[in-house]
Amino acid sequence: MEQKQIEELIKKAQEAREFSYSPYSNYMVGAAALTAEGDIYTGCNIENAAYGPTNCAERTAIFKAVSEGKRKFTAIAIVGGKRGSAGDYAAPCGVCRQVMMEFCDPQTMQIIVAKSVTEYKLFTLLQLLPEGFGAANLE
Ligand code: THU
């Protein structure tokens, strides 16, 4: 992936993080997903007083895109951290990894776990979800 594209995704994830609705955990997360068509969809975590309905930033971004007809993703940047912190490494939860499995090629999907535009870790989905269960298993 090009450096410029990585930086753009991290910046968009940082911006999306500002919209985090997290009055219970005070842990703010933002994500920016890149579609195969080259569009960027952003999302934040959205919590709920009943806790269970909480939606992670990654799934918010991916579901926004899927609900507009985009079904393939090539990268996603994630920035998390407690309210007040500029950003910390926040690797995607297991549920979000499984959702990525549905809409991404695990070998090439780039997951950018970022603290800032200059401090980030890069993983493929295959690295974070080895032996993942997907649509191919049901063929
Ligand atoms: N969270 C995310 O948005 N993404 C992750 O991958 C990890 C967790 C959110 C859910 C909840 O609102 C808060 O972070 C604390 O778990």
C-alpha cells in the first residue's frame, strides 16, 4: 500500500473517532475502510445502555459501505484510545475480524492499527484471523 493512502485512511479514522458515542466505556474508536472501488467509508463505535447492542467502529464503517452496495474492501485503518488520549493501538475485536472475513480477501486485506499517522502497525486479515471460516467453507 502507498504511504499516502495509509496516511489518508488514518486521518479519516481519527476524524471519525471524534464522533464516537461511548459514554459507558469512554473508549473512543474510529475506523476508515477502503473499498475495492477506491471509496472510503468511516465509522465510530456506538454504545448502548444495554451494552449488548454496542457496535464497533470497524463494523459501523463496513456496514455503512455494504448498505450502499460496496461489498469488497482492501484496507481498514483503526484508531482507538481512552477519551482524552490522542490515540492508541486498538486491534479489531474477534467479531469485527469475522465480519471482515465476509467481505475481504484475507491474504491481501490490510489492517492498519494506528496510534497516529506516523505510528502504526500493518497486518493482513490472515495474520489476525488464521484459518478463518468464510463463505468458501459453505460451497
Ligand atoms: N471497540 C471498537 O469500536 N472496536 C474494536 O475493535 C474494539 C472495541 C469499542 C467497543 C466499545 O464501544 C469500546 O470500544 C470498548 O470496548
